[in-house]
Amino acid sequence: MLSNYFFGLFHPRWDSGLSLTILNSCITYLPALIVTLVFTKRTNLVSRLPKPIPGVQYLKFGLGIIVLTYAIFALTILSPGGGLTFGVAMFLAPFGIVAQILILIGVVKAFLAAKPELN
């Protein structure tokens, strides 16, 4: 009885919308992750940064906001219809802009603190 109530709340095809959201987030951020990893390896950036790394708080907070917005958006896909997903997407859009600004501030602070590489 409880399972009928629980599964009756969600859209019968919830798997397709949820997997598309996860796939979209991977496709969106995977190229940036690859470019970042190649850049940090080629420039030897990790060894040139002081400990603790400046701006890491901004980076963590910005990335946390992005993960949280994607998690909330993915949960709204489980509801029937599409109005809730649309409304939440419109509400969460400014948080994405704030997260990108925080990430930019964190990266700039880290780059400004990096020691120059002397060859």
C-alpha cells in the first residue's frame, strides 16, 4: 500500500528525465574539467601555489552552489507534469550566475598568488 502511494507521486517515466539531467551536467562540465586538468599539469600550477591555497573558500562555495542547484533540479524532474521543473529552473538561474562569479573570484585569487615559474 505504501509503495503504491510513494510511486504514485512520481512521473512513470522519471528515469529518462533524471538520466538526461545527469548526462547534461556531465557533458556541460566535463570539457572544462579536462582543460583545467591539462592546464594545471602543463604549467605545474599545484607546486607553485602557496599553502593554504588562496581563494579556495570561494571555489568550494561556488561549486557547492552548482551541485546543489543541479540536485534540486534533478529532484523536481521526478514530479509529474513539468510546471515545477520550469518554475524551479527559473528560480535557480540567478544562483548559477552567483556561483560562476564566486568561482571566478577564487580562480583569480589563486592565480595571483601563484609564484612565477623560473626556467
